[in-house]
Amino acid sequence: MKLLLLGGNGQVGWQLRRSLAPVGDVIALDRDSGGDLLKPDAVAAKIRELRPDAVVNAAAYTAVDRAEDEPDLAYAINGHACDVLAAATAECGSWLVHYSTDYVYRGDGSRAWVETDACDPLGVYGKSKLAGDRAVVRNAKHLIFRTCWVFDSWGGNFLKSIVRAATQRDELKVVSDQWGAPTRAATIADVTAHALGQVLRNATETSRCGIYHLAARGETNWNEYARLAIDEAARRGVAVRASGDKIRPIPAAEYGARAPRPANSRLDTTRLRTTFGLNLPSWQEGVRAVVAELAQSPAFPAAAKEK
């Protein structure tokens, strides 16, 4: 099997390099090596040249707030480029794997979203990602994984930022009225490899194509998430100044982000689990594992040990 990975240096892409290796030969491209989605025709030409069994698109525009000021760029990467990818992969008979987001939903209520719920994005980022979803499905052989609150030890994310902030400040304010499931990039990559491996065993079978929610088990809010991460970091020997009980809960309105965020990012993963026969780890398990890795990094100061 030949697999073409786009966005190979991102959080998910970095983990996909590992997880996809048992599935097939992975050709990983990033923006500087021929995988620039601002040059989609060149990427399409590469697809036609390589004729891979599957293209896994882990590249995206993810600057949620900045997208409000540069919508053309967000739509070019998240929307138009996906249209070109769908056409090229369909022409070559390749599967197209793509990653979407909870931001395609309005984010109200408290019920976990299912894949058949109506999409009604609040901001430019979510609208541009929805445009990409609608483009990808034009290739009948597609898998779209909608996920939320992605983190890992690689790349920039909330978990790393909040632990670092806790080493520098005595008190922190973190939003407590937005709910979801922190999902490790490694989990996303492992599920992708599991699902893609299944569909590639019968490449002409498309009954399992479609959109799937992919998120860790359970739910929390950003404040509870921060508390667990910081307390775990302290337990692992990181010199935190703001312990978990110093993380003050605030409403999202007080945080004042440029772009609107969904208050409810809960994703029902029933379809994914039943279709591909898998279990998903809890969000706490992923957080603890990544914090354990971060605690070994020189970027996070170690607490003084008692003599």
C-alpha cells in the first residue's frame, strides 16, 4: 500500500507518521516539501504522479481567531484545496482521509452532537472547515473524522500553554462554561490507521465511507482540564507556581476571544466505535500521558527536591 500524508509536521500529522507505517509505505509532505495547500494544483499533480492508495490530509488552517480577519486564506486552505484534493483522489481511485472539527456545529445545548445533526458554524474557521467537508465527500471513497480539543507533546496546544503558564504565574483564569473532550493527537492517528487499514483491505467497498466523530471518552470543561494537567505536572516534578486550586473559573464572555467558540463541543462517537469495532481512551488518560512526557522536557522547570 502507498499512502500520501499531507501536513506531516503538524500535531496529528507527526503522530500519523508513526501510526500509518504498519498500514503501508508513507510519503509525508509538508508545506516546504510539496504539500502546500495554497498550491493545490501542484499537490494534485503529485497525487496523479504517485497514484497512492490513500491520501491522508492532516494539513489545515487552524488559527481560529485570525481567521476572522483573513477569511480568504482560511477558505483557500480549508475549503478550495479540499475540492482539488477530492477531484484528484477520485480520478486516481484513492481514498481520501480528512480531519474536521466540532466548530462546524453551533455549539448550543448539552447533548453530544451526532454526525447527522445540522451544521451551523459560528465563525469563519468553522465555516471554512465545513466547506472542506462538503468538498471531500465528492470523492465517494472518503473518511472524515471530526474531532475536538486536540493536544499532544508535539506542536502548540492548550495543555502545553497552560502548564507553562502555571510555572510562571501564581494564579490563572480559565473558562469553565465550554464543554468537550481533550483528545490526544496520538489517539486520532491510531484510530485513523485502524479504520484506514480496514477499508483498504477491500478498496472497492465504500459502505463505511462517511463522517465520524473521533474524540476521547468522557467530557470536561477547560477549567477542569487545566486543573488536572497542572496537578499532574506538579506530581511529575514540574515546578508549578499556580497549583490546581489557583485556577479560577471564568465564563467565556470574560475571556473575550476574537472569534466565537462553541459552548458545547461534546461529540457522540457511537458510529465510529460500532463501525470499526474499537474502544476510545478517556480524556484523562491522554492528558496524564502527555504531561508525563512534558515533565521530562527541559522546557518545563523541575521542582527543587528536598534534601
